[in-house]
Amino acid sequence: RVHKSYGTKPLLEDVSFVIEADERVGVVGANGAGKTTLLRLAAGTEPADGGRVLTASGARIGVLAQRPDLDDAGTILDAVVAGDGPAAVAVRDYEHALARLDRQPDDAEAGADIARLSARLDAVGGWDLESRARATLDRLGLTDPEAIVGTLSGGQRKRVALARALVERPDLLILDEPTNHLDTETIEWLEGLLTSWTGALMLVTHDRYFLDRVTNRMIEVGGGGIQRYVGSYSDYLEQKAAQAVVEAAEESKRQNLATRELAWLRRGA
């Protein structure tokens, strides 16, 4: 029963829904209806004015925002492999040492550091994270992990934030316009990745073809509330069309009744 207002206008009012572990939910609605706000509330990055947002114990949430909040002073690698966990720290140290050796091939100290850090990656089980980070950066065209985030364009920053969300492998992945700044080949790769995503997914996108192929549930936001639909975006459109036919029939009945009632009154019965 979540409530959210901006000023005196309620944007979302008495909204309730559940996302299960295997659901890939697309969020649709008119501009300004509250789609992005709904994502932020679910992610916990924006507080609700009323009601509660509950998350299963231990569940991890990964977020791609429209305007990612990244540390401008850090590198791409620091942003993508984030956190203080042993594996994340080991991967960052190892990759930074590799970059240093690339710049200075004769640096014996860097070579010794790589051997030591490689052993540490073994010890903390960090090779899977390292491999996943490298593969994701490569597929998103981020070829220089040591580039400083503050020097990147808006599109590059969005891809860095997307890489971070994917590399984290959260239990719930929340994506706001993930296909922006991506070429067709990369969108197809992302589509395949999300289609086989083992956790829950919640996304907003204007790419209706992408939305249709990735989702298996839909949430429509509008009028301060939501409607849930089972199936992909195509299934949602079919259900909306059927719903429109029923509503049109009901409206026709109501109009016919009004016409008969008005004629009865005019007869002065």
C-alpha cells in the first residue's frame, strides 16, 4: 500500500504488488505516470511517503538508473567491480596490477604483484567475477578499464552503470532504459542475457521489441495506481484490446440506457 506524492499531487496511491524470483516484469505507462518512481521505490533509492517496501532477507538488488551516480575520480573497473567483498577487492587489485605491467613491461615489482594477486584470486574464488567483468566490459565496448569515469561521455557512463548491475548478478535487477546508447548487436546480446536471467527483473524501456522478448509479466502505471498482466508485452496488448472491447460494450449499454431513460422522462410518464 505504497503512497508517493510530489507537492500536493499524489503520483502513486495505495499501490501493492509482489515480484517473485522468476518474474521478468516490464513497467509501462504514459510519460509522467510514475514508472521511474516505481522503480526507485522498489530499489530503495527513493523513500515512500506511506506504506512499506519489503525485501526478502538477504536479497540483493542491482540498479541501472537513468542518470547513474558514479564516482568521477575512479576508473571504469572500480565502478564495475564495486564493493568491499574479498573477491571484488582482489579483482580490482589484480586488474590494476595488469594495467601497470602493460604500461611498464619491465616493471619487476608489478610482475611479482600479479603472481601474488593471482594466488589471492584463487584463495577467495574471484576468477569467476574477474572473467565476468572482463567479458561484460568487452561486450559493452568499454575497452579501457583504467579510463577515469569523469572523462566519459553520458552514453559511456550509462554503459558502465549497466555493466556494474550485470556483473553484480543481483537477485532483483532493476533497469531504467537499458538499451539507450547501445547498438543493435549489443542490444541483441543484452536481450539474450536477460532472457536467461536466473533472478527477478524489473525494467522500463521505450524499445517495445526488446520489452516483448524479455518480459513475462507487465505492470501498467496510471491514474495513481497499477494493473498487473501475465505474459509478455504482446500478451499485454492483446489483454488490453480485449478489455477495451468489453469496456466499449459496457459503455454502449450505459449510453443506450441513458437514451431510453431520457426518452421516458420526456414523455412525461
